[in-house]
Amino acid sequence: MRPDVWRRIDRPHRSLGLSAVLEGMLAFAEAYRGELTTETMLVRGVNDDAAHLADVASFLHFCDGMVHHETDLPD
């Protein structure tokens, strides 16, 4: 996943970095025993290209078994 795309879509606080957020998600998922759900919003022309989708799929594959995932495709 690309930090520039993440910043454009999610508009996080400037002190946050994508790698730290992803690492935190993994650490929390490993420790938490309840059900976790992620949600990905695809925005046409911003993060819907094959390379970005492959990055998202790779991260989610790494999380396999830890989280439930949903993808939104707004009109």
C-alpha cells in the first residue's frame, strides 16, 4: 500500500505513518481474541489499479485468520 494514497483517502494526522499503523494493526490482531473486521474503500482512479489491489491483497493474506475483511466500491 502506498502512503500517498493512504493519506489522500484516509486523511490521517500528519504525525502518523502508514507502516506504523499497519504494524500496529498486526500487533493488535495477534493479541486480541475477539473478531476484527477491516474495511477497504476503493476510489475510482485513486486506488483501484491492479498494483494497489495486489498490495492490499498481500497485506490481507498476511493477516489471514486474524481479521474479517470487507471492501466498499462507492459509485
